[in-house]
Amino acid sequence: MSYVTKSPWVIHYDGSSCNGCDIEVLACLTPMYDVERFGIINTGNPKHADIFLVTGSVNEQNIPVIKQIYEQMPRPKVVVAIGICATSGGIFKECYNIMGGVDTVIPVDVYVPGCAARPEAIIDGVVKGLGVLAEKRAKLPAEIAEEKRQASEDAFGAGAAAETSAPETSGPETSGPETSGKEED
């Protein structure tokens, strides 16, 4: 946990679950488990959240909500699927209205199995998510630089950028025994 530089904030969303995992997520906030000892704070605003906790399976009605919450979160962000329903659809997977787990809609970084997932497992998943968050924070400056480069290429045209960056060649480069440069008659 020495890689944590600020208190990570989590946002929790219940897809379509039986509320068993939701109760366990809330139990993590109680004094018995005290997830705040890691500096983790539960927020209701996705614009402040670092970690997205999702419980329950995905159906047609909650796909736009899950995508909207995910897109509103600042980068870097981590998604933790909590419970068997969020990881794969669980016992409801064969229902007509269930699309499956959360990974059918957004990328998931950490899976916490269980029905219902125990608070200890949820805390362990969030702590593993903190490690993923630290890795993503380290890669973020390079990703931003690449996006800026792509944006400048798009603004000036991909052809112009490719012409200025590509070295001049007088034809295809060949080497090896197949083409020695001498013609045999």
C-alpha cells in the first residue's frame, strides 16, 4: 500500500442483484471492517471516484447507466466486479433479460467472486485495484502524450504527418540470398 499517494475514492453501483453483495459492500464501511483505514472513501459522484465497484448482473436497462458512470470517471480508473453476478451473470445468466457480467459492457480490472462476496474478499479486491490504479497512473503520461500526437496528426491530416516522419526510400528494401543485386542469365 506504499504506492498510494492519495485517498482513493470509490463509487458503487448495483446492477440487478439480490442486494446480498450490496449489503456486504456497505458492511466494509462499518467499524468492524473499516475500509476507511486504507483511506478509501465512498462517494456518490463519479467525477470524484477512482474505483468503480459494480454488483449484480447487466441487463438492457442498466447498460447506459454503467457506461455513463464509467465515462464520467476521470482517468486512471479501475473497475471491480463484485460477486458472481457481476463477474459472469451468476445464476441469472440464462434469464431472458440478462446480458452477462459487467465485462460485457466495460473493461473490468479486478474480479471478486462469491455469492454473496464476503467483506474481506471485497476489501482484498479493492486493495488489488489500488495496485492496478498505481500501474495505470504510471502509464498515464505516456498515454496522454500519444493521444496528443494522434490529435495533432488528425488535425494536420494523417498523410502529411506520415510524409514528414517517414524516411525517403527508393524502393522496397531487400536483403539476403534471394536478391544479391546481380542478375543471372
